[in-house]
Amino acid sequence: MENSKNKNLLFFTAPHNAVNRKNKASLNIEKTTAVPDFHQNETATQATSRRPLEPCPDIPPNLQGVLRVEFRTNRTLEDVRQHVGPLLQQGGRYKPANCVAKQKVAIIIPFRNRYEHLNHWLHYLHPILIRQQLDYGVYVINQEGDGVFNRAKLMNIGHNEALKEYDYECFVFSDIDLVPLNDRNLYRCSDKPRHLSVAVDKFNFLLPYNTIFGGVTALSREQFLKVNGFSNTFWGWGGEDDDLYRRIFFRGMSISRPDSIIGRYKMIKHGRDVHNDPNPHNVQKLEETYYNIDRDGLSSLSYAVMEIRKDLCHTFITVDVQAPAG
Ligand code: UD2
Ligand code: MN
């Protein structure tokens, strides 16, 4: 997100089958987030299980469209495990049982001390991603300690760590506090880097400015490599998303977006976190993107993994990002 001072950007407009059969009984997921009744099809699959799976259809058949999302309720991780766990494999992994997913997608979430948000996110997103018939994994990248937060560096780390596990082709980078209000907003990559969170309630469902590229974005492995990932040097709040937009622009690409009906989101209300004050150097740094693309990003990424924890609903990776004191 840009700093308020920085309004001059507009010129840039230029096999792990996840179904645990024993647990079918616990699949009474509420209507609005219901997992499609693919168990019906399961029987058919079993009958023809010797045949290789067909590719999943272009448009997933069980989408619901507009969703009801409610954050004013307490959700524990245990609730979420019961709600969506039976469909998942350890680490927050899933792939469709009856067809070959269009894409292998790693969802990367930058994180520190937002456990309540994480529970909401997992509660809502897993059923959606399952209906979207993705072969996916959820990676929560947790910044250790109380140094200055670095969202962008956590994204780069997530990309690298996810690739150590699986041959992901697409990376969806998502804030922890954003839940889509329409499941037709597919968490997949396309021929252009894609901005998914186009109409957020916090911004009255309007794009605050034309080049905004924060919130939820999807880049293929190739697209992400082409821009050398995010910059690692945006410490504190803001700027890192605009820097990524510029990288995309300078590498000759443009972005795509769903329309503002499909791209609707609800953001969990929150204040500014501690140790994540706006970065006073952002405006200057955004002047320098062009010169920094190759030397600051995936090519210069340095960090230490402290712990990798596999929960049923997500892979939680705690990292030392070598942060300055906050
Ligand atoms: C805007 C952007 C966001 C990012 C940010 C500036 C949209 C819709 N959102 O969000 O993508 O560019 O500005 O950096 O355009 N986080 C933690 N713990 C912390 C601090 C941050 O987990 O202590 C993570 C969490 O995933 C959070 C994200 O970082 O959602 C972005 O931080 P924010 O929610 O405070 O920023 P916000 O809402 O202004
Ligand atoms: Mn937020």
C-alpha cells in the first residue's frame, strides 16, 4: 500500500488424496461455505479407478458465487480442524480426488501474531480452495522475534520453502486478514500477474488507486522469477506491494484483475501492529526499484528457518528474517 504522500504513481499505468473416508460424518460444514458433494462422484471414481484421471474442468462445477462471511465469532484452530480437517492432508494440503487439478498452487501468508485472523482465514479459505479444485498447500510464514516486520521478505521465503516441498507452478500471496466474498475468484495464475483483491470492504469496494497490487496476488513461478521476487528491503508497513507492481512493469508485463463483483473481499478489522510502522524510506525506495530489481530479491534472499510445524490445516514456518530492532 502506498504512503499517503506517495500519490505520484499513476503514471505507471503504463498424491495425497485428501478425503479421509472415515470422517465423512463430520463434514457438516455450514451452507455458505459448504464443500461440494464430490462424495457422490467418489463412488463413480472408485468404479473406474483403473482409468487415469481426467483433467479438472476449466470452470470448477461446484462454485457457489457470493458467500456470507462473518468474523464476529470466536474460532479456535480446533474448530477449524474439525470443520475442514477431514478433507485435508497434513500441512494444509489438498488435491481433488476425481480429476487432475489445473494448477499446483502454493498459498503464501506473511504472519506474526495474528492467530485469530489465521483461524478465520483457514475456516473460510479451505472450503473455497477445495471447491476450486486446486492442488494446493497453505504456507504461513511466521516472522520470529519483535524486530521490524517485513511482509515482502516473508513472501520470498514462502516461495522458496514451498518449492522445497512440491513442484508448485503458481504462488498466491495473501494477507492473513482477507477473505473473498465470491468463490468464482479463482486462486490460480494466469498469463499475467494477477491482482485478486480488487474490491475490499475497507476501501468501500473500490480500487484506492489504479496500480495497487497489495492484498492478494497470484504470480506463476515464471512471472515471479522474472521480477526476482519481492524486494527484501522494505522494512515496516507499506511500499513493498507498489515495488512489486513496478518490477512487473519494468519487466515488460502488465497485470490482470477479476471484475469488481467477483473480486470482492472482506478484511478483518484491525489496527496497525506493533513493530510495523510505516517505512519512512518508501517514497525514495520506490524511485530506485528499476535499479534494484536484479540485486534485491530472490537472488539476494538470506534467512534462517527456525521451525517447520505441520498442522492439519497449514504448514507453519517460523523464520529469522534478520530484522532490525523494532
Ligand atoms: C495493506 C495491503 C497489504 C500490504 C500492506 C502494507 C491491501 C488490501 N492490503 O494492508 O497487502 O501491502 O498494506 O504493508 O492492499 N502481518 C502480520 N503481523 C503483523 C503485521 C503484518 O501477520 O504484525 C501480515 C498479515 O498477513 C497482514 C499483512 O502482513 O494482513 C499486511 O499488514 P496489515 O494488514 O497491517 O496491512 P494493511 O491492512 O494496511
Ligand atoms: Mn490488513
